[in-house]
Amino acid sequence: MRQTGAVNLIGTSAAINELKAEIEFVARSDSKVLITGESGVGKEVVAQAIGELSGRAQNAFVPVNCAGIPETLLESELFGHVKGSFTGAYRDRPGKLEMASNGTIFLDEIGEMTLRMQGLLLRFCETGEIQRVGAERVVMAPNVRVIAATNKNLKELVSQGQFREDLFYRLNVIHLVVPPLRERREDIPALIDHFVKNFTSAGANGNGHRNGNGNGGNGDGHGAERTIVRSISPEAIAALCQYNWPGNVRQLENVLERLTVTGRHEVITVDGLPVEIRSPLDMGARPRRERRRTVADELFRKLTNEGESFWAAVYPLYINREITRRDVRDLVRKGLEEARGSYKIVLRLFNMEPRDYKRFLNFLRKHDCQLPFKEYRQ
């Protein structure tokens, strides 16, 4: 990883400048770091900045999402496994901790770890020992720096018996707090400019923003998405700055991606903004009739505002019969309305990887939840 010599965090507010200074100071040491902050504030960006500015910049930076992997798989992901240790273990495989030798491992959403996994991680933090799943011997992972992050209050989890106190103090050597976007609104115009430039240049090149792989057609009548959007009006920027952004920078990024992909004019105006953002401006202009929120509304909010994945926030509820087929169909309908009929954009809205496209459509077909897309193209 290339050492940049400066923290690449966008913004000039007092809060973000203070955080940049802390990152530069922390990067000089090899101490463990705990990064906290609300969902979507950019905790991984902070961790990457520490890695890039440190003496480990030329070595591996290995991120692991502790919330997105079941316990049995997480143990193998972190510590590795030996051939034949479980079904599908066809060869020896090193874990992420070994891959991060002389570099940095970033444990995102550490508060989601089970107590058993916390114990295994604690032993590694204390001794540096790694025992692959199914192995009889332990090996040493040389010189790995541990950076952890969470959007939860670990002290509260400790008091509730859900997080080990000894691990908390082991990780909480240096504590960095990433401020929510609503506390640094003066940075929003710079973030808007950054994201819009990224999305419009990606669209002009015919590439998807997030994967940049230039995949061809997606089966719903589109190839790579292109955009005619070039800028956002000052009035729309003002509205974006007034919004509270419960999903923080990630939500802002998702909203701007939707606007640039689905926009029909070169300049995005206030009328083109999502209703939840422009509604405070409309309240004085015309009365609005209250509508009871549905299950699909709440799920859509979790996916688009809070950055949760369809596979984590929706799929388990449906498989466990906590929501109905109608709820999923209503959710897909809302996604298609927002994406103007493109299932590829729905995939992005619902925070899934491009490789999940066929899996997502197969799931919808199997459970009779796939809706015709053409009517949403109008």
C-alpha cells in the first residue's frame, strides 16, 4: 500500500481536521486502535488512512467484516484451516491474520463477534499465536497491527455480558471517534463534489462506480449505466446540507449515486431529490397527508439509509417467515421505482456485490418475487 504522506479525508471542518491530526499522530505507533462512530461515518476510511501513513504502508492492509460472516466461517476466515477440517476444506488455507503479517488487520463491526470468537481473538492479541481450524500445532503471526471498529457502545455490551472486558481493554489502547455527518455539515458540499465527479466520470466511461469492472448487460435490458448528470444546483446542495443524514457519508454517497444514474437532466434540482430530503422544504408549501409506514418502507430505509445488505437485513427475515412474500415484493417494487426499472441499480441500492446479481434474481424467481421491470421504465 502506498504511503501518501497526508490523510485523504474529505472536509475542512474543525471536527475532521482534529481527526486528521489524531490519525497522523496514531500512525507513528504500532499500538492497537479502536475506532467508534455511527454506521456509515467512514470508520474503514480512517483505518486505511492509519495504515497508509504508518511504517507498514508497503505491507498488507486486510479488512474483515465480523458482522457479515457466521461464527464458524469467521474462525476459518481469521485463523485459516487445514485440508479436511470440514466439508469443503479441500486444501490448507492461511487466515487473514497470517496474511496481515507485518501489516495491518482491520476488524470491522467487532461488537458483532460471539463470546467464543472474542476469546480466540484475545488469545491472539496476547500471544500472537494462531491455530488453524483442524490443526494440532500453533504458528506465530509476526508483527500484525490490529485496528478494530464498531458502531456499538462496547462499554454497554461489557456491562450486559455480551463483550469481554479483557478484550475491550486490550483493543482500546487508542480510541478514535469519527463524528457523524450532521455534526460537520460544512463538509457536505465538498463530499457532494467528490462523489458527483466520481459517479459522472464513471458513467462517462461506461463503467460501474463500485466495481469498475465494465461488465456487460445485466439481463434487464441494460449494459453499463451511463449518466447525463453533470452537476447539482445550489438549491439542491442547500437541501442536502440541511438533511440530518442518519446513514451518514455512506447514505450521502448512495443518494448521489442514485441521482447521477437515474437523473434525466444535466443539473439535478431540488425536485429531483428523494422525498425524505426535500420534504422539510415542502412542508410549508403544501399540506401532506400522513401515510402509515409499511414493513417494506422500514426495510427500504434500512437498506438505503443505514447501508445494510439485502442478505443480512431481508433474506433471514423471509426465510424464517418473519416477513411475507408480499413484503418482499413491495420492497422490490420500491427498489424498481427508485432505480427506474434497472435490477442492476436495485442491486446497488440494496448494498449487494455485483457478483450477487444472479443469486438475487434466482431468489426472486424461486419465491415469486420478481416483478416485470418495463413498467418502471416510464
